[in-house]
Amino acid sequence: MAMIDSVLPMLFYIFGIILFIVMTILGIRTIQVLDRTERVIDNIEEKVNTLNGFFNVINKATNSIDLISSKVVGSVIGLIEKIFKRKKEDDFYE
């Protein structure tokens, strides 16, 4: 029994030291992985930000095309309404 009282705490200390060393190594590796991922994310963000100007140009072009097409369609619809309105009025007075 006396041998267990002296050996058991020593085993706990040894396993504790081993666990501390392993956790320290894992912590350092985790920090390194996070630094690498942060660099990759920053690189991706930089590349995406360079495309913002291109997307703004495309957005302005589509907005202007939409405005022009809306005006053309509106004028065509107005012309068609005038044509049919005149025919209905002509038929009404006859």
C-alpha cells in the first residue's frame, strides 16, 4: 500500500506533464493554422475587392439598358393604345 501511495502521484505528475506538453504543441499548431487561413482569407478579400469596379460598371450598364428598354416599350405601348383608341372612337361615331 505504501508503494501505491508513492508511485500513483508520480504517475499522475508524469501524465500531467505529458498532457501539458501535448496541449502546448497542439495550441502552437492551431495558432499557425489560423495564421495561414487568415492570410488566405485576406488574399481572397483583396482579389474580390479588385472586382468591385468591374461589377459597378456592369451594374451601371444594365441600369442604362433597362431605362432605355423601359422607355422604348412605354412609347410602343402608348402608340398602340393611341391606334386602338382612335379606331374605337371612329367606330363609336359611325
